[in-house]
Amino acid sequence: MDRADKLSTAQAIAQLCPQCAMCCNGVLFKDVELQPGDSATILRTLGLPVSKGRVQKFPQPCAALAGCSCRIYADRPARCREFECALLKSVAAGETEVPAALRGIREAQKCAEKVRRLLRASGDVDESLALSLRFKRTKRRLESDAIDEVAADTFGELTLAVHDLNLLLREKFYPAPGD
């Protein structure tokens, strides 16, 4: 991509985020911690189940997510306002073209859906939890029980699918350390 074709961050957001939402749907993160200035009370009134512990946070998938859109976008917490995935940064910097970024999003969504399908096949149908938590729970359950060959094969396939998804997310979506 020519530097003259560089998009503003707002333009990149408009083209990528409505196709993705992996930062909100439980694929990238298991929860979002509130920051100074975030009002847990207001966020609760907006429908987010903010925990009342020492560290206030709300789980992913986000209760405010509708499809790939945030229904509280104007009032979203600081972490949500500030987060930019590595793919978005790459497009905004002119290093990745939008069509290539969209292909990366579709590839990650396909990998995440494979993990979801294998979790369901392994007996975990609770879509209200982040993928990482669902996998950990399924892993603990299957490792503590005597399982048959079919369940063992499915678990092996699930483990590889989670590994593949994590590699893809690390490569394309998680910001570099220090960003």
C-alpha cells in the first residue's frame, strides 16, 4: 500500500470493525477491566454486568454487543475506546490494505467458529463465556473424566484448533508488547 493511500484510524475503524468485533465477542479477551473515570454504576444501567470486586470488570462476550455493533458505543468504557488491534493499526499505518485485512478477519472468524463447533461437540454449549474460558473448562472436565476414543479425538482436534486460533490472533490481532 502506498503511504498516500494511508487511512485515518477512523476510516480504518469504519471499514474493519463492523466486520469483526472479536475484541468484544469473547475471541480476543475474557473480560474488560474498568479504568479510572469509568462509572461502573452507569455501565450497569446500560446493561453491562460489572463485577463488584476489588478489580471491576465485565465479561466477554460483551452484553452490549449486537451483531458486530456496540449498542453503548458513545458511552463505552476507556479500555474499549482506547483499544486498537494490531490489524487495525497496520491498516491505519498503510502497511496492510483493507481487502487483506478483511481476509484476515474472515480467517480468524472461521478459526473461532471451528473452536465453537468443537466445544459444542465436546459438550460445552454455553456461548455466554469467552472462548478461552470455555476451552479451559472443557479441558479440565475431559482431563478429569474417563473419556471414549471419539471424545478424545474431538478434544485433540479442539486443542489443535485453539492453538491455530491463538497463533493467528497473536500474529494479526494482539498489539505488540509495549503498544
